[in-house]
Amino acid sequence: MPNESLHHKRYWIALTLIPNLSPRKFQILLDHFASPQEIWEAPLERLKEIPGFAESAQTFCAHRERVDLDRALEQIAQLGLSVVTLADEHYPEPLRALSAPPPVLYMRGEYLEKDRLAIAIVGTRKATSYGKRVAQQFAQELGRLGFTIVSGLAEGIDTMAHKGALKANARTIAVIGSGFARPYPQSNQKLLEEIVANGCAITEFAPEVSPDQWTFPQRNRIISGLSRGVLVVEAPIDSGALITARCALEQSREVFAVPGPITGQSHRGCHKLLKEGAKLVESVVDILEEFKDLRALFQVRKEKPVPTQKPALSPLEEKIFSVLEFEPIHFDEIVSKTGLSVGEVSEGLLTLALHGLAQEIEGKRYLRLA
């Protein structure tokens, strides 16, 4: 991305270069100023007047003076990153509702509308062969059903979740706990490139931020925030996967856990979650049962295989197909989004259904199958 295209986001980016500016404090400032530029140019005395930020104002200003924004912009361009802010229309919608949404996201690859149908799969870095096998199996099966698999790129369970999705030719998202100039772990660099080619990698941290004990817990809310539910496959009591599960509960997401041997320390975290009310999962069916609004979608996909190659479509059919989603959308909304007549939309949907690309379900709702 050339530097010129980043110019209108330069102050958003600049603020992510301030070490002590947490997402919550960033939000406080956004609530008191008209724009990130106003925040950046605000004098110390004005910043000291802001409730909830006064104690951080001095340090903020000291860091602000040392920021080399031009160098950061150049580095972002060299790394091939896209930058998405809360002010952008294509900011991932599931994250907007978080109590402390990441104000800025650095991305490689592309976040798509259909990625809203996502499940996070997380667990210990020191996974057993059982945990690795189960994580990959669930990722493959969920991926084949159309779910995007979200995880954290860490070794162990995360790695197998991403690999399972890739094996199923499904989309997968890696939420990394550092900046892109210091990706972690180094051992997963090849995997990261494969993920970017089949989904995207996301972080809220500026490129030079190193992985640290505070960055991973902070990023975990993004993993759960992007997902409809979190599946913990294997995790000891002190695992960061339990932080992701807690974030999921706070965000009103579903929490699932895979049981393991009672003698194994690496399963104690999952058993703790189960005691606290997480749903015990033995198969993908146990997960699907919690999403009543999607049952029809998965039944259709099971009964009607998606064509391996998309057939040639007319301009009208292409226009209708482009607004269909992997979650049900009402007929009237399709008419509104396409600007076509009722008759044209009816005709186009019928053709798409015959091609195996769309399906009508109850309530005059339609879903995309490919």
C-alpha cells in the first residue's frame, strides 16, 4: 500500500505508536475529541482535563514527542499491510460491539463479509498428539461447513486449527500477538503466508511491537470477538485459552470445550470450563446445536453439494449473487441492495438455485452456498 493512501489515516496510526495508549484509553480520547488529529495535537493541559486519562497525559505527551510517524508509514508500506480503523466501513462488524474494540487493525490478506460466520479454536502450545488431532479434525469439519476458523497462530492447538482449515480449503484468520515486523512464533512463518493466501492475519499492534506477556491476553478478545463461539480443545489451568474463553463469555459468545483424560494436566482447563457451564463437545453436531439460526444452512449444504466450479452467470445473476451472504438474507433486502425489480430478483434467484449457488429457506430468506 503506497504511503499516499495511508495519509488520511496517519493520525490513527500515530496513536497506535504510543506505548501506554490502551484501547480503552484510546476510546476515551475519541469520545472527547472530534478526530485522531485533534487528539494528536492536543496540548498537555487539555489532556489532563479528561476524566480517566489525566494520569496518563504526561507519559502520553512524552511518547508523542519521540514518535517517528514517517518511518512507521514507510514500514507499513514495505510490509504490505492494509490499515483499517473504526471509521472505516469495512472494519470487521463483530468487533464494533466490543467494550474496547481495537481502534486500528493492521492486516495482511482480506477480511470478508462471510468471515462473520466464524468459530475460534484455541488451546495449549504444548499440545498432545490427541489435542492436535482433535483440533485439526474440528477445523476441517467446520471449515467444510462454511465456517471461517479463527485462532492465534501459536504453536500447538492454534497451528493445527489453522492447518485443518487450510486442508479443507476453508478460510482462516490468524490474530497475532505482536506487530507484523516481529511476528511470533518464527517457526510459523510459512504457515502465516498460507493463511494470508486463504484468509487474513490481523493485529491491533503497530509493526514494531514485540510479543510480550501482555500482548497475548489483549489480543485474545479479538479472537473471541471475531467468532460466534470459542472451542477450547486442550488447555491446562493456566492456559491463555481460558482468557479467550472468558472474553467470549463477556462478549456473549458461545464457549465449547473438549474433554480429556482426568489424569492429564493439559486438560484441566477444559474440565474447569465444563464445570463452569461450557458445552461439552464430542462432535461438530454439538457445536451446530447452539446455532439454531444456522441449522437450515447446514442441512442444505449437507443435502445439496456445492458445485466445484462456479458456472458462468449473467450480469443480473452476478449482481444478485454478489449480495447473497453465508447467513440467511431476506428477499426484500436482496431487492433493496441490488436495486433490481422483484421479478428480476425472483428470476435470478431461481437460476442461482438451479446452479447450486443459492437456496431458499423458510421466511423468504436466501443463503449463499458457494
